[in-house]
Amino acid sequence: MRLYISLILFIVSFTLKAQKDTTSVTLDESLNDSTVTIGKVFIVGNKKTKDIIILREMQLQPGKTIEVAQLKDLLTRDRNNIFNTSLFVTVELRIIPASQGEIDILVQLKERWYTFPTIVFELADRNFSEWWINQGKSLERVNYGVRLYQYNLRGMDETLNLGLQFGYTREFLVSYNIPYINKGLKTGLETVVFFNDNRNIPFATQNNRQQFLDSEFKIKREFRISETLRIRESIQNTHSFRLAYQNIKIDDTVALENPDYFLNGDTEKQFLTMSYQFTRDLRDVTAYPLRGFLLGGSVTQFGTGILSGAFQTALQAEYAKYLDLGKGYYFSNRISGKASFPPKQPYFVFRGLGYSKEIIRGFELNVIDGQHFILNKSTFKKELFTNLFKLGKWMPIEQFRTVPVALYVKSYFDIGYVDNRIDYGPDNDLVNQINFGYGMGFDLVTYYDFVMRFEYSFNSVGQSRFFFNIKTAL
């Protein structure tokens, strides 16, 4: 999990002045025709972003004839599509009557701040609770450095990321994402060059927790370069093809402690990775969805026979549904799964539950390793309040003067199963059994996709604890 000390964290603490949420759509109720034709689309407020990037997200295009009964839904969908580019703080769509049977569309925008020279202060562990409890709040397990995020480069939604990091993990990163390289704005490329080294790494799993090997010297070094081709078939459907080269070296000590880290006591792994991913995304707001659904799947081949033999084939899938129950109540359900082969795999890619978002709430301190898993997560929540707040003119950067804030109270229930086909030791007793967790908490959602989660969870092995997590797009 990552914590960033940046301008975003400081602004929220100042006095705020509330104003009505204008990130919305407005429909002229005086329309009497059964169908209307779109005349012109007027876009205002995009000081940097090119019109073509905004129009790419819209179904309401000039010259298109639509039924008036569908107009509000299309306006809402276009608003959400534009907002999900993460280029704007607010998005408002309005209808302007033009002539008999014809309307114009007004798109009013307020752009985000796109340049983030950020001081990095991040925890190296899987999540906050892993660092706070399992690792004893050790400041030695903190990464620090600088990172530059330049979003919306040239006004074409391109992203440049430069990183220089020290501390627990020394890391150098350069990535450049060009979402559109063709005239049809459907094909993009992302290039990533990455290097890091560590003197403390997880080398095995015991008692359902990662075990770390510490050294005065660097015991793991990794270099990776990757190229990802993305084809946006439509606004909702995306295909991604990725090819990566990786070279990972470990110290002899790691191989002695766990010969299966790379298998056979090897100390170096040089390989190619190939993957394909499909995503169909109809969520309203991707950073914190309340309505819609997400469908995704991927197949990844680690090792291709070139440079090294194949050592893992992984298939993953997910489906998430988000329901607006009315009166500020919402329900979501997400099911995900993974199948990987062969049974015997190197430890460094042997992953089940407990990593990233594939976690049973209540088991944040644990990892459950295995070839296959299935996970279901359900959340019922109530919106306590949501609003936009207006900072005063004392804030010199206009893009930071508008602060959306929302607070939700929630209850949840997660259940999962990890299938492990090898002898993994009696201490790792969470494999090959059903595990579940449940609890209540609050979600605080603010701008730049910043979400804070406060949760008190119980799990199926009789444990209970308070957990705190942060999600940010930075």
C-alpha cells in the first residue's frame, strides 16, 4: 500500500465552503418531439485538453438522431465517460434548444491539475495493517523519494511518470502512456522501464504470513521493460496485449533458505512474459463506482520458451455489479477467480489471496498461496453525505479550489477459497478450506480518486481487528 505526501493531503484540512454539486446533466423538460437531432456540441472549460479527446467519450455526436426518452440516460452516460478519463474535477452537460427537432449540447468542464512533482513516502508492505502489525511499524520498511506525474501531456491524455526512490526498496521508473496513436483514437501504447533492488524480501510463507529475509546487502535485483498495446474497441470495451522482458537475480542466501524461490535452487531468472486482457467497463465512476458493472479476463504466460522455459500459465477473470437501491443505499458484489498451471511454480509468482484487491476483508494480515482461487465480495452501503466544497481565493491553484467529498457507512461480507495442490506445510492451514470475513466501516471519498477506508472486521478463524486502508490514483 502506498502513502503519498503531496499537496492533495494538505488541502483537505483547510476550511471549506460548500456549494452544490454541478457534476451533472441538465435536460430541458420543454422538449416535445419524440426524436431530436444533435446539431453542435459546444465544449467550454478545457483550457488544455483537446476537444477530440472529449468527443471521443461521447455518444451524442453532431448529426446523430436519438429518441427524447433516451436522452437523459445518454447525457448521464456521456458525463460519466468524460469524468472517467480522470482529466476533470467537474463535468456538466446541458441541452440547448436550437430549432424544431434539433438541439445543441453544452459540455462545461473544470480541469484537474495535471502536474504532480510528488514527495514519495510509501510503505513497502502489502497494506497498512501488514506494516502496522506484522512488521511492527518499522520505519526501515518505508520508501522515500520523488516522483513526477505529468498527466494529459499535450492535451491528449498522455501520461509521463518518472520515479526515483530510496529506502526499503531502491527503484527507478520511467513510463510513458500514449492512449491514442491512430486517427480513429482506438489504439494506444504504454512503455515502462523499471529497476529496483532490495535488501529485505519475502522469501517464504509460514503461519499464513509472509516471511522476510533481511540483509545488510542487496539480495534481490530486478530489471523490467514492457510494451503494452491497447485497443479500445468501443468506449466500454478494451483489449490489452503486453510483452515484457524481466531479469531477476537473488543472493545465494535466498536460494538456500527457499530453493523453490526460483525452483531448483536457481539464483537468476531471465524470461519473457506475454499477456492478453479484455475489459468491458460500464461503471458510472471507475474510482468509486455506485452503478453499472465490470467484466474482465486475462491470460498470462510467464516464460515463453525463449530465454527460459514456461513456468506459469495464469488465467484470471472478474465480474462486479453495482446497484443503486434508491434513497442513498447501494449494493455491490464482485466475484473473481484464478487458475494457474503447472502445480509446481516458483515462489515469487505463486500467489493466491491476500495480494492487491484479491483479499478477504478480515484477513489483511494473511496471505493464502495456491494455484487456484475464487473470491466473492459483497458490500451494502448508505451515503451519509456528498457535496462539492469550494476553497477560497487563498488557494492560488484554481484546479484545487473545488473539492468533492462523500462519506459512506457500510457493511460487508467476503468469502473465498484457495486450492493448493502441493504440500505447503501444516502451518499454512488456510489453504483448501472456505474462509470468510465480515464487518462494518466507513469510506471517505475525495478528489483525485482518493479513498480512505476505515473498517472493523471479523473472520472465520475467530479474529477481529480494526483496519485502515488508503487508495489513490497517484
